[in-house]
Amino acid sequence: MKPHTKLIPSLLVALAGLAAAPAFAQLELAQKKNCLACHAVDKKVLGPAYKDVAAKYAGQKDAVDKLAAKVMKGGSGVWGNIPMPANPQVSEAEAKQLVQWILSLK
């Protein structure tokens, strides 16, 4: 076996880890900002599942700005009677980062 062929599996594992790193970082940010008290990635808690949010807003060009504002200021009436409270501990940059991650979920 040539020496470089032994590197290929290791490189593939490393690349897979790098690809998953941003998703893990966003999940960690969601935990840190208490988003997961009311939301989960794949099931409704008090608020909708993030995958449901991604499906609802798929293809909408203004979705990131619209949803980032809701993360920071709160909202109501879109997903039922329970309002989403404002989250003042989330900056605009963090809100956009979280929303971009949410919208990437399938």
C-alpha cells in the first residue's frame, strides 16, 4: 500500500468533522441562549421544531431578517397561541447566525 493511501481515510474523517463543526457550534449557541427551553431540532416543545421552521420559511428571501427580529423581539400568532418572548441576551449577529442554521436544517 502506498503511504498516501493511508492518509485518505484519515482526511475523510477530518473533513466530515469539519463539516459538522458549524452545526454543532450553532446548537451550542442555541443552548447557551436558552432557545432549547422552548424549541428542539426535530420535535415541537412549546415552540415549533426547528425543522418545521426551516420548511415553512424555505425559499423566502427575507426569512433571515424576519426571523432574527423575532428571536430578539419576540412574536406571536404564527405557530399558535403561545407567544415567543423576546430574548434580549441574543445579539443581532447571533440571531442571524442561529436563524441561518435553523433554515439549513432539513
